[in-house]
Amino acid sequence: MNQAIADFSNSFTLNDASVLSLMDKEHGWQNKYRRIMLMGKELPAFDETLKREESQVAGCESQVWLVASWHQDQLLLAASSDAKIVKGLIAIVLAAFNGKSHRQVLEFDMPSYLDQLGLMDQLSPSRGNGIKAIINRILLLAEQGPDRS
């Protein structure tokens, strides 16, 4: 287990229910956008040593780094970006998957979650593709399972 990933993961306190609750309290897309930016500010510090070429997520307009480690059957995630809004989108995605079991990650209904948030209708096509690339990377890690990371 990578300690930098574990530290990030354990410091990240949002979960999918809290994200849905926070976003539900906001009215209008401008307020929701502001909330997304605030969630991005809540991401723990991302260890600079994790910003390697192999941790970059292809398909994102901005630079995005995503690393994962399994501890027992728990997926530990750490991610960051050079763009404020993307950091918020990362927080939304990590809230769904971080600290979850292999089975929970694979069974999570991401399309429903994103639909409840109303995100995909509001994001530019390039941002939408970026969030999908992040999700797909996490799902690939989950499909490989705890024994492969």
C-alpha cells in the first residue's frame, strides 16, 4: 500500500450521499458550479511525487492525475488536477468510489448518480469526456481487482 495514497484517501471525507445533499441545497447552475469548485478545494493535498506520466488520465482537457491502491478489499484513491472545476469534478467521482469495496465499486450506479446531480447536461463536451475518462480509469482498476494493484 502506498502511504501517500492512503493519507490522501483517509483525509477525503466526502461520500456520494453528502455530495448529493450538498448539490441538492443549491439552486441554479451558477450556485451548483460554485459548490463544485468548493468541493474541489476540499480535496486533500496531492503528493507531488504521485504526479507521474503513468498516473495522468488520458482524455481529459486539463491535466489530471489519478492513483489507486487496494488495502485489503478497500479501494483507496488519490487524484488532482491543474484546473479548479476539474478538481471539483474529481471530488464528486472520488466521493462515489473512494474507500469502497471491490464489489461496491463495480455495483455503484454512476449514471444514476451523475443524473441525480444533473452534471452531464451542464458540462461542456470536453469536460464530460474528461469525467468519463476518470470514471473509466477507476472502473478498470476495480475490474482488475485488489490482487492486481
